[in-house]
Amino acid sequence: MKIAIGSDHAGFKLKDLIIKYLQDQKVEVKDFGTSSEESCDYPDFAFPVAEAVSHKKADRGILICGSGVGMVVAANKVKGIRAVNAYDEYTARQSREHGDCNVLCLAGRKLKEDQALKIVDIWLHTSFSGDERHLRRISKIAKREG
């Protein structure tokens, strides 16, 4: 599995922790930045990560900002992206099982490190159910995108 990852300044420390965690699990990671805690704009990282997933250059993406909100809004502007701001294990699991979400957004200023890693782990290892009702709903979203 190949993961595209990015963060703004508020998610920088958590991003580096997640990269190490993924690499320890032998997951291929492409880091789209940022490279410090210097103030920067989240869309500059959300769009390249989402586009990498949309264009099949990565299997999934992970984005981190202060609240996760900015990243999820920006990522969902890219065609083919279904991003989730997962704040607990339940939303991580449901986003994959029911929504087949391909970008995970996290709150770097809100989540504890162990909590964030548990969310990442569940999100990475949960498969889409493929149930007809979920396929139907995802299809409606894709049609709306054009």
C-alpha cells in the first residue's frame, strides 16, 4: 500500500510520528510536506495529497491540520476524493466500511498521539463492505461530481 501524506504547521509533529509508524509497518509513504512548524496554508498540502490519490499515484491519503476541518474541506474539492475527519475509532471504521473514504484527515491539535495512531491503524486495515446500499450512495456522490 502507498500512502500520500501531508500537513500544515499544526499537524507537522503528528505527521512525522505517523510517517514513522507507517514505515515501521512497511507501508510506502510519500510525504508532501510541510517540513516545519512555520505557519503555512493547509490547501497547499491538501490538494497535492488528494490529487495523488485521485490520479492513482497513491492508494490512500492522510492529511493533518489543527482541527482536521480545513483539510477535509479542501480534500473533498478534488474529484474522486471521499475524505473524512475521523476523530475516534468509530468514525475511522465507518468511513471505510460504509463510505470507502480514501483520505483520512486528523486534528493535530486535538488528538493524543496514541489515539491518532489507533485511528490510522483502524482506517488502514478496514475494508469497504461493498454492500449494495453503500455502493448506491457512493455512486450518487460520484454522479454529482460530474
